[in-house]
Amino acid sequence: MIRQRVELVQWIGAGQEVRNRKHRPSLPSTSRSDLNVQSRAVKKGQWRGEEYTVDLHQKVKVECVVADIAAEDVVDAIVERAATGEPGDGKVFVMPVENAAQIRNDVRGTDAV
């Protein structure tokens, strides 16, 4: 039996257009979670002659676990649809998933995804 590879694709981005749910990239995956998160990055500026520092920035984190499609296809979809060329477009991470279990009926492995 050949074991199918299960991976977690995670994208964290900060652009204004991704904060609005309808503009988040549609992904070639059936399973996905969208979360509003804060990210630490020091950004300094000046407003009305006063200096200010912003430590936490509002971002969106999208996660999807894939087994039946290549994680690279999901990464390509995110990069294609989320890229604005501006700072804050974000980063995509791909991590292996060792196992998964569906709690309701105790299905495990790739069938749980």
C-alpha cells in the first residue's frame, strides 16, 4: 500500500484586500480554516509631527490540509491570487502532517482529510 502524503499549507498575509473575507484567495482544497491573527513587526512612522511605533499588525491566516491534491498547487494558487507587490502580501508555509483523525466517526489518515 502506498501511503498518500498529507500536508498543511499555511498562509499569513496582511494586505487590506485579504482582510475582507470575499477577497481571500479561493483554494483548490475542500478543507480550510480562516483566522484573524496579529503579527509582531516593528513599524515606525510619523503622524501630525509625532513619532509612533506599531508593534502588532492585523493579518489573516489561512490553513488547509491537503492529501488528494499537491500542496504545490495550493501554494501556486495563493501566490497567484494574493500577490499585490506590496509589503504584507505574506508568506506561505508547507508542513508535513503525520496523521489526522476525524473525531465524529474516528476515521484516520488521509480519509480524515
